[in-house]
Amino acid sequence: MNNLAGFLTSGAVALPAAAVVYLWERWRLSRPGGPYARADFSGLILLVALAASWWVYLPTHPQLAGVLFGGGIVFVIAALADNWRPAWWLAIVGVVVVGALLSYQGVTVRVVNLPFSQNDISLGWFGHVVTVLWMVICAVLFAQAASILAVPLGVAGLAAGTFFLVCQLQPAVTGPVAAFAAVTVCGACLVQLPFARMLSYAGATAGAYTIGYLIGALSVMGALKNAAFLVAVLPLIVVGVPLFAATYTYAAELRRGWRAVVFTERRRHLHDLLLSQGYSQRQVIGILLGGTVYLCLLALLLVWIIKITFVVKIVVVAATVAFGLLFFYTLLRLLPHAPAEQLPRSSGQVRLLGMPLDPLTLDEALQEAERFLVEDRPHMIVTPDASAVVRAQHDKELRQIIEEADLVPPDGAGVVLAARMLNLPVDVRCAGCDMVEQLCRAAANRGRAVYLLGGEAGVAEEAAAKLQERISGLEIAGCQHGYFTPEEEPEIVKDIRQKRPGVLLVALGIPRQEKWIKAHLEDLRVPICIGVGGSLDVISGRKKRAPVWMQRAGLEWLYRTIKEPHRLLRLQALPAIVWMSIRELLRSPDLPSEPPQNG
Ligand code: UDP
């Protein structure tokens, strides 16, 4: 266990130094009048860790010692460049010079091993270029993600630790140097991690350049050991979060057109995005590091099933990543967080997949509805979910109805998802059940009655009774089940008109309820007519609503499908609306036909 000895040695030197520095910084910052310019002790810790490892490895692994020495040089150049003035290019020049020297000394990508072939491709002199480029890419990606330093440090530390475990599992494939290297990076990152929140910016950036460089260089050394698959995948996992963030940023920019990619701010990483959504720094660190742990476990799984063919591996990776994305998305929705940065609202309708949509919250939608009550002329509210949007693409009548509706607040997680993909300012959905209750409250406040139409026999009456229990002073104008014949319709319309309710709740299911309301809107003369789908079933208590956590996670559709499997077919609306949104994105209507002139 020579490598463990190396790790313990570097840790034994660095940890007490780190503890002393930590206490010193705390004392200094707590003094009245502080803090003043912080000395960069974080860099000292990194340098001590590098020097200790260098000392340990020099006799037996001179090449590794060379990489670590190079790390020290990169750190010093990056720190000086940043203290002098933010000269990021100088840090990159440092990485290029050190990378070129190392490559000349043999730390080079000599061959590449393609996934589907057994043959190695020799790179010749081009290998030096690839080597240097790879180190620069790793360093830059890492440094860019350094605005919350705990993220890249934690990612690198965890991934290097995983790599160490991989080396223990497959010593013959990876060779001893890779294990030593992994231990060094892991130690360097973990030692810095507790200080991440108090590191000065210059030290943070320089440290990030150094660790990025180390990862790049060490993965090249691994490549020499022919562990092609592992070294191709693991460095990606190591820089996975920054890389993902950069990709996300580019994808987001691409949505606005190619020119925007070049000219607009590109440094909005995933963690910046989460922060702007109102998550705390602690939550963001937890989420991203949690995601990394998940990826690391995936890496270990891949090593464990290393005998399995490449195709099976790809399938396993795709399935695990898809599950992970769903899990973390749900987790994000569940975590309590402050409201997102204020989105431009109420500035008028937006258009989602060719249809109007009012980007309103429930409260804002209710304000509009109250206005309808005061105006006292017929209005129609449509709350489209994903199935309605998808159906309206080919159902001309439904599309026309939505087009002419007085208010179209979004309902359903699918609609909100599509709107977010298309960068429309739609943030929350107005769930049907909540809307019904609030509309009834508004009607009661204004002394207007409510009429309930739809559902099986007895449902409307039971829902009315429940609503009256909850809302004092609510007057019910009438109740009518939804399984009537066309011949009975005129009588029902007449009944509603005579009773003059302020709100008519129509529960006949999409699109029948919308078409029914539209056909009779003028005859009914009700200020607010709204299709409410299965809401009366839920309010009556005959059907249960999804638990609150599922509602918050936008998973109500899943609950309803489990409870009512016959709704399974309706689920196709979700992938359909996502696919339609992607198509819309690719069509990119914002793309300028003429590229803007420079300058
Ligand atoms: N319904 C009705 N008459 C019909 C068909 C349906 O009253 O001819 C009722 C049905 O009993 C249910 C509601 O309409 O209460 C439709 O609920 P669903 O959950 O399908 O609608 P969604 O909320 O999905 O739009």
C-alpha cells in the first residue's frame, strides 16, 4: 500500500497546516475592523500538499513527480497573474508551457483507442498538441466553475477518490501510477474543501487552474497505461459538472441564435443558474456534489461490469443518467427555495406552440377573474394542460376556442416544462382544483352564486357541499351531472341562465367541456365559465388528489395515471409536447436572417 502511504504523508503535512490556517483566518475575520486583504493561505496548503507528494514520489515515480512539480509552477503563475490583475491568459500560457515540457518528457497522448475498434491509432507529433490542448481545456473548465469553489473542489475530490477505488479494483489495467495520481488530486482537493467558503478569489482561481491542469496531466499518464476506456470516461466525470454546465450554457445560448453564442455572456454555469432560481449556496453545493457522487457510483458500476460489451455499457449509462436526471429534477422541485428572480409577468400573452398563454400565477389569474365578475358579461377561461396543447395542434375547433378565450392560464407540469424549454416567462401552473376553490371564494365575496355542471350523478352535489363547508357564505345556484343527452341540453342551458350564477364550473373533460362552453357562452350569460376536468371528482372526495410532495414536484400526472391506469394513453402528451418544443427550438424563430454587423 505504497500509494496509501503517500496519501497519508501528504495529508499528514497538509492537514495540520490547514487547521492552523483555518483557525488563524477565523480569528482574523472575527476581529473588529477586519477583514483586511487576505493572505493566500489556501495556495500555501495546495503547495504544501504538492510538495509533500512530490517528495514521496520522486525516487520511485519521477514522471509523476514531474507532473506535481508542474502543478506548483502553474499555481504560482496563475496566482501571480490574478493578483497582478485578472490576466487569465497568463495562467493559460503557464499551463501551455508546463504541458509542452511534460509532453516532451513523455507525458504524452501517444495513441487513442476508439470505442468500437481493437486498434490503437498512433498520433505521432500531433500527440503533443493534443496533450497540451487537453490540459488547457481541463484547467480552463475547472477555473471557470470556480465561483462556488466548493463545487469544482468537491467534484474533483470525489472523482479522484473514485478513480483511486477503480485502481484498487483493476490494478492490472490502471497501473500503480494512476492510483498515486488519483490519491494526490483527491488529497489536494479535500484538504482545500473546508476552506472553500473563505478562500480569497485569487487563490481560488489559481487553485482551480492547478487542479484542472493536474487532472488533465494525470489522465494523460493513465492513457499510457492503456486503460483507454477508464481514462476516456473518468476525466469527463471528474470535470463533469463544469463541463455539463458549460454545455448547458452553450445550449441555452444557441436557442437565441448562433450570433448570440459569440457575443453574450457565457459564464452562467449550472450553479449560477440554480442560485438565480433562489436555491441557497449550501443547497446548490449539496445538489451538485450529490450528482457527482451518483456519477462516481456509476463509474464504479461500469468498472464492475467491465467485461460487458460496449453497447450494454452505453445502455446502462443512458438508463442511469435518465433516472438520475429525473431524480435530481424532482429533488430540486421539492427543495424549499426563495422565489426565482422576478420574471417579466403580466406583460401580455405569450405564444406557446402556436397558442396563446397567459403567464400568470394563481393570484394574478384570480385578479383577472374578479374583473370578469365585475364586468358581468360572458367570459371563458381555458386552462390547457399538455394534452390540450397537443390536441389543439390538429383540432382546429379547440385551437380556435383557446385563441378566443378571455384568459388562458397554464395548467399541468407539461405546459410549464414546454414553456421553460422555449424560454417563455411561465413559472408556475394554476392547478385546476386550487383555481376552482379560489374562484368560488371570489364569487362568495361578491355575493355571486356558483353552478356546478358535470361528473357522474351526485358528484356535483357532493362537491358543492364540500365547497360550502370550506367557504362561508358560498351560494350554490345549481348542480347537474355530466351525462346528459343532446336533447336535454337546451333545458340545462335555460336552467343555468335563469339562476344567474357568477361562476359556471363545467366538468366534462377536455375538449368536450371547452366546446360545450363555447357553443353556449352567449346563451348562458355567465361572467365566468371555466372547464375544470376532474376537479369536481377530487373536491367531492370521490377521487384523491396526489400528495402535496408530488404536487410540488410536478408529478400529479404520475399519481393520476397510477390511480386511473386508463389514463395511460394520455401520458403520450408529455413526450409529444417536449418533442414539439424541441422542434420549435430548432426552428429558432429568433434567429436573425442577417448576421448583425460587428462593432
Ligand atoms: N364527464 C362527464 N360527462 C362525460 C364525460 C366525462 O361529466 O360525458 C366527467 C367525468 O365524470 C369526469 C370529468 O368529466 O368527472 C373528466 O375528468 P378527466 O379527469 O377526464 O378530465 P381532465 O381533468 O383530465 O381534463
